[in-house]
Amino acid sequence: MADHFLDLAAPSPAPTAGINTEGLADFLRRFFAPLFLAVVSVVAIFFLFTREITRFVQFIILAIAIGVIFYVPNIIEVTAKAIAGALGIK
């Protein structure tokens, strides 16, 4: 019992500065990527069935551009660091 009180009396480690965002990009990629693919599939099928080929092509180009953000490794981190640097945040 005395050991327990000694453990409680010991100084606690200093809190870390800032928010720990380790693995945040991987979490977002795993969460949103399948959802993104499902939405792209449904909308693409809709455009094909309504025979709106021009809108279908525009949508596919946009979907590819957005898909690059999800599937290219480290692009989220690089973009976030670039935005933070442009805003003057270290």
C-alpha cells in the first residue's frame, strides 16, 4: 500500500506540447477513400444512364483529381505543411 502512495506522489511526466496527429492522414484515408469510391461509382452510373457524356467526362476528371489526394502517399501531409507554412504556422 505504501508503494501505491509513493507512485501517486511521484511527479508525473510533462504533458506534450500540441496535439498528436500521428496517423491522422492514414485514418482519414482509410475512412474516406471507400466512401469516395462508392459515391463516384453511383454518380458515374447515373451520368451514364442519363446519357450525359459531357458531364460524365467532367465528373471523371474531377474524381481522378480528388482521388489523387486520397491515394498518393504523403500528399495530405505535404499539402498540410505547405498550407501551414503559407499561413506562418510552424
